[in-house]
Amino acid sequence: GESVGLHLPTLSVQEGDNSIINCAYSNSASDYFIWYKQESGKGPQFIIDIRSNMDKRQGQRVTVLLNKTVKHLSLQIAATQPGDSAVYFCAENISKAAGNKLTFGGGTRVLVKP
Amino acid sequence: DAGITQSPRYKITETGRQVTLMCHQTWSHSYMFWYRQDLGHGLRLIYYSAAADITDKGEVPDGYVVSRSKTENFPLTLESATRSQTSVYFCASSAIGTYGYTFGSGTRLTVV
């Protein structure tokens, strides 16, 4: 499949452990944030989102935390599985801005060790 | 089939040739987007469209042309391909009032 990035930060995780992926966003006006997962050879897939009026949101095995004070976003994956191996991107949006444009972070590669 | 489809999946073209990448979505989403993904650069927005006949430039529009005569189609044309346009291209769409995108599977373009 396509190589997303040779110089991506990489997180190596033992199967069954929890993973934490971090993202610093750039625009203090951003009020909507999304995490995407991209497996080799595929397009990014939506994982979870959060609005700026929330600090935390939970999904199935995933939790997103938002710290607006320091413009930081994190994705926690519980009990990491081999199928979680992928590149993870955060994205930010200003919901009232025209064009509905997302700005993506550079991505983090997660490698799950058996 | 429902969803967002891109074609071709892979394309090799020569420098100076014109090439068009196709994107088709079946949801009647208003918004459509083209991104390119390169080593070390993540996803960068080339062009986007808010509706049929409404398009606008993104972060890296030079060398690309788009059109949107129908809501469901958003082709991306490289008028005279250059090696720097070797990349993986993703099309995405979203509905009004939603801020997450659905992406296609991508087109891997190699310009030789």
C-alpha cells in the first residue's frame, strides 16, 4: 500500500496496552475536532469527533480529550489490537467559516506489537 | 454502489500530459474536496466546492483545475503534469451541517 510518511512520529504499543496519541492544533478559533485513522492503501476513516464546548468524549474503545487552554488534543485507544495499526490524524475546523474546510495535522503512526 | 468512488486507482503519466482524476459521490453531499498526501506533508487541500458550479482554491491549487457541473462529480485535472505532482490524491465529501468528511480510497499518481 501507499507509504503515508517516512518521517512520521511512531508509537509502538504492545497488544492489549492502552495507546495515547497526541496532537497540537494551531488555530484558537477552531471549534470542532476530528480524529481519523488511515490504514495502508486506504483513505482516512472517521473515528471520533469533539466540539470545543466539551473536554472529553468517549466512543467504543476510544476517548478524545480536548485541552483548549494549551490547544492540545489526544486520542486514547483502550486495549490496543493489531487492527489498530495505522496512521492517525487529527483535524480541526472552524464551523462558522465558509467552505467547511478541515486542516489536518501531520499524523502519528501506531504499530501494535503482538 | 453507494459511497464515494475515485478513479483510476493508479495512474502513471508523463511530464507535460494532461490527466484527470475522477471523483463521484452518491449522497448528494454539498461539499466536496480534493487533498493530496505526500511524504512528510500530511494532507493538503487543493480545491474544494460548496455546491455545483461553486469552487474555490485551497492551500496548494497551482497546476490544478476543477469543475463541478453536477453535485455528484468533482473531477480534478492536472493541465500539464509535473513530477512534483506525484502524490496520492484523495477526494472527500460532506453534507451541510456536518463537519467530518468521508474520503474516497485515493488515486496514486506517478508523473515520470
